[in-house]
Amino acid sequence: MNPRSAQTLLWVSAILAVAGAMIGSPEGSAGVLVLAGLCALAPIVAGPRWARVVGAILLIASLGMAFATYPAAKRQMERYRESATERETTTR
């Protein structure tokens, strides 16, 4: 992999990780953090040594934050499912 491509993917991953940490919605945050982890995978697999190390750090950080937001996202989806079921039963 071209070192410039690896560097670009690492920057994208870092920006997405910061944005994911700032998003208020648990589902949105988890989704953006998983995307940040996916962007960090390519430099880990095919990048130069420095990009592999930085990519591994970004992957661990972004997936760790995504797993931390998972319980809140699950609770919010349960509340949404309950309200959607309630609205469906009241409209029939």
C-alpha cells in the first residue's frame, strides 16, 4: 500500500473516531466508530510498519468506544421498538 494512502486512511479513521465520540445518539456514535475501525483495518493489513502501529491503536480505541456505547444503543432501540409497537396498536 502506498504510504500516502495509509496515512490518509489513518487520518480519516482518527477524524471519524473523534466525530463518533462527539455524536450524542448512541446508534450514530456506534456506527461512526465502527466505520472508523474499518478505515483503520487497511493500513494494518497492507501499510508500512508505522501505519500498522497507528492503525492498531486507532482500531482498538474506536472499537473499544463502540463497544462501550452498545448498551446505550440497545436500550434506545428497545425504547423505540416499544413506542413503535404502542403506536401500531393504537392506530388499528
